[in-house]
Amino acid sequence: MGISRDSLHKRRATGGRKKHWRKKKKYELGRQSGNTKLSSHVAVRKVRVRGGNSKFRALRLDHGNYSWGSEAITRKTRILDVNYNASNNELVRTQTLVKNCIIQIDAAPFRQW
């Protein structure tokens, strides 16, 4: 079937169903989520996207660029643990890194402040 980012599957404003009037198009393509895991064996894959450009899909990570807002500094530091995720507890158990998850980082790069 494939993952698509179209609006053809949605209902009309009146609540009625829409007829399928064309096939899925290449520009509506969607991809599987990265499900980035916390691991010391870093794995980043290159994905070809529209226009021949490329994105980088992180499959396993152990570090990141984090900022301390009140001190206005940013440092690259190790990720130690995934502590909390509001969307799903299984993402905490499997150590999956997603947007807005609460993580524990190594404080060493921030020590001089």
C-alpha cells in the first residue's frame, strides 16, 4: 500500500466521503519513522529525497547538540538515558529518541558555567 501524505483519505467538510479519483503520486510519498535508538554503535543512513538532495536518517545515536537556555550556551554532549516520554512509555523502555522526550545528558561540557 505505501505511506502517503495526501488528503484524499480525509472526509469532506460536510462529513461525506470523498471518491478516489486518482492514484497515489510520487510527491505525496511518506517514509517510515527513523525510531532512533540510544546506542554507542552510531548508525546514520543517507536517504535520497526530492530534487536529488539527501537527508540523514539517524538509526542509532549516543550524542547530540544541546543548549542551556538561561545561559545561552550550546555544547555537544553524550546522551546517558531516556527518562520520560509523554506519548508512550514503551519508547522509554526501548530507549527510543524522539522529539520532546526527556533525556539525561552528561553535564561535563557545561561545568564551567
